[in-house]
Amino acid sequence: MIIDVHGHVTAPNELYAWKANLLSHRGAHGGKAPAISDDRIREVHHEPHPSFGDVSHLDHIDGAGVDVQLISPRPYQMMHSEQPAKIVRWFTEETNNIIHRTGELFDGRFRGVAGLPQSPDLKPEEWVGELRRTVTELGFVGALLNPDPHEGTAVPPALGDRYWYPVYEALCELDVPALIHAAGCRPPAREPYSLHFIQEETVAIWSLLSSDVLKDFPDLKIVVSHGGGAVPYQVGRFLPSGVRAGGTPYLDKLRRLWFDTCLYTQEAIELLVKVVGVERCLFGTEKPGTGSQRNPENGRWFDDIHLLVRDIDSFTEADREAIFHKNAAALFRL
């Protein structure tokens, strides 16, 4: 069995046309959601998409042997920094509704990971209403948490700041993990959003492990996307500080978090597992997404991460089972 913890919704273009309209009138014409039929939601999962190698969403995950995929909003579409805050909230809620309907229409093949209306103009206490709705009413199993709701336009509070505590409290109360994943990035000339993702994940780990968050919330479940940004590969930069400060060694603190395998080279996945331990790694592909292009050297998709995991000789079959499904099933209570 394979559980993919890092997928994003494939939604009909009507959803994004509605988003464009919201941005045009800034909420002046109300927030009535578009009428999208069940048939249309089914269709888009079978339609080839040129941005993803001209192959459909279902083709991608079928080819990788994925049995269950956890899907969240497409991060770069989430427009957290747009104003007024109500259009962020409306779009987030409707995207979550589409995710829920997708799960129902495909008989549990997809499970929901909620987007939150993380407008900087709303307090985190106001974000968690959508978290509660999606978990308690729609059966979602986690939430996406963007460390930078400003999307590169201002410096946000670090994840170790008490600003975030209402979200952590709700996650613990509901017993669902948060998947750390940045969203858009407004100054792309300096920092395209793919790089922004990695940098924000790196800062997220630093700020969490440098704070009292994991002490104050011992039951908090945090999954860091894209293999943990840069930290597992630059961990040597942080080991000396842990010795100087005394207390818990840095690696022990790092292993309080979980990490997905959404990395597109065998070497990176193998190093991640060596650093954080196989029990802290969850299979993730982001299929279809950034890696859904053919590698000219071998003809594989770059995001054929199941093949990369199987190619690592140092892994036992028990290791592969833990990565492919056992760790995710336990963490997300699937």
C-alpha cells in the first residue's frame, strides 16, 4: 500500500475563474461560489494537463501505485496576502469544499488537508474556525500551515512566536497534523515561489526548534514539506549551537518533527532518512506538480519518488513499508 501525504487538489478551471473575478471586484459583488457539477470534478481528474506532462491527475498517481492521496489547496493559488480578508476566506472555504467533494466522488481515494484563511488582516483565532469545520464536519485529516501569510511582502512572526498558539491549540485539540507549506511569493524576481517554499520551511524548523512550542504543545504534530527545506542537509550548522546551549541535542529536537519525501533525487531521500530516521519520514510526491516532467536521462517522471525509494539499497523492506504507508497511517489516523 502507498499513502501519499503531499498532494494538491486538481480543481475545475471554473474555481480559478471565480477567484480571478473575486480579485477583480475585491468582494464588492459578493462571494457566491460557482456552480460546479460532480461530473465536472470527475472530468478534470481524467483530463490531461499540459502543465503536468500532458497526463491526468489519476494517471499520475495510478502510475505511482498510490492508493490514497492527501490533497490540499494548490499553495501558490491561496492568495493569503490579498485584500480584503473576506475574499481570502471565501476562496479558502470553497477550495476546501471542492477537496471534500473530490474525496466523496472518488470513494476515499483522496483525503482532505485543509487550507486556512491565513489573511494577515485576520487573527489566527479567526483562521481556526475553518480548521474546525473541515475536520469535524468534512472529515479532513490535517491542515496546511503557511509560515508566511504575507507572501514575501513583509516579515511574518516566526512559528515560535505566541502569535501562532491559537492554531497549535486547535491542532492539538482536534488531534490532526499540520503540513508546513508556504504559499505564493509576491516578489518573484528575487525569489520564485518554489524557492520561497524551501526557504520558509527552513526558517520554520529553525523557529520551532529555537522556541518553547514543542514544550508547550507536546502533542503537536508537524510535518515539514519538501524534506524539511534545507535543514536536514545543513544540519551540521546547528549541531554546535545545541552543544553550547546544553539541554536537548539538536538532532533529538529535529526528530520531534516529521518530513515528507517530496525530493526528486535518490541521494536527497537517502540523506533525509539517515538524518531524521525512517520513523519520521512520510511518502510524499506532490503528483501532479512541479516534478511532473520527464527526466531525459532515464524517461522517468522526476516525481516518481516510489522508484527512488525502491532504488535505495540501504533500505530494508520494513523501512519501505514504514515510508510508503505505516508512518502516515499512524500519524494521520487513516
